[in-house]
Amino acid sequence: MLFHEELIQHRKEKGMTQEELAERLSVSRQTVSKWENGECMPDADKFIRLADILEISLDELAGREVEVKPIVLPAPELPKPGKRLPRLLAASAACLILALGGFALGRWVLPAQTEPAAVQPLLPQTLTVRDLKFFHRQVDEWAELEEWEVACSFVSNVSVDGTLYLYQEEKDSEPTAVPVRYENGVQRSGVLPRGVFSRAVFVITADGQERSVLLATDIEITAGSYGYIPAEE
């Protein structure tokens, strides 16, 4: 069967709805529906998590059938009539060793050779973001507005931590780096510095690869306010 057919079958065997599966994967129900309709495929990270949730192998989820060819061992030569008893015992011992060797080969060696290699998570070709929000974060419950911190959050098509770089107008100035943490399907930044910045760029690095996307431009963060222009506008 194809991937989307395997997904439908094993999801129903688990007694899960599309909404329940989507919640465990931190994606929308529409995304699960598109997978099951064959409109698109999940990325490597979601593919691995799907196999874990459905408790099946990656090969089985992908619709691959792994065929193990049996090993046929030659029949041992029986001693001719009239040979001595030691030869008969030696032949019997050889048969026993071959049988045990064949059992061990079929029981442990071949399954280990046919196990699929671990799928390494790969970054998507294009990094995308949506639902960008800047907000005040209260230092303590009695703090004045001027003492509040400013941070931002957004949703991306990756589930790894990254870095937010804030660039000033001066071309030669070094950007300010702010860590971004992935939590429950949302990317959340650390405290943003106060100042005026020409642009904010989100960058992720994994497995020797790097992806970046423009979040906003014309960012201004002061003691009591903030302003910005989302990149999509």
C-alpha cells in the first residue's frame, strides 16, 4: 500500500481521529487530512513521530515490503554403511553445528541487516513563518509598563530551536542575536533589546545546513512601546 493508505489504516486501528493525531503531532487537522488524501507528505521529523505514535516501522509506514530470502544449507553427507561409529558421531555433530548456525543466522543476523537505516531529519528547502506577534512580557506583577520586557512568537515549518538576528541601519554593524526556542508548536524568542532595527531575520542550523527567513522590518522597541512591519505585508 501507499503511505497515505498505511496512515489511514493504522490510525483507524489505533482508534484515533484526525484531530487526535494532529494534536499529538502539533499540526492542524487539515494537515493530517492532506496526508491521508495523498496531497502532500510529512517532513522527516513528523514522519518519524508518526511511526512512533502508530507503533510501526518506518518501512511499514512508507509502504515498503522487506523481503528476507531464506538460506538453504546443503544436506550433510551421511556415512556409508560399514564405516566406524566415530565417523557417524562426527557427521551428527556437523549436522547439529550447521543447524544451530542456520538458526542463529536467521534469528539475529538477517533481521539486523534488513532493519532500515535511521532517517536523519532534514531541513525543508524553504523556511516559512506565520502568525508573527510582538508582545510585552511582565517582569513581575507590580512592574510598571516601562519595566516590561518585549519578546515575539511565531509559527514556522520546522520544530527546532533557532536564532533571531536584529540588524541596525548601519551596514557594518554586527546584528544582535536573540535565542529562539521551539515549544509546543510555537517558536518563542528571548528578550528583545530596545532600539531601532532595520530588519529581523530568523535563522536555523541543523546537520550542517542553514535556512533563514525575514520576519519583520522597521522594528522599534522603546521602554513602553514597540512597532514593526511584518515581512509579508
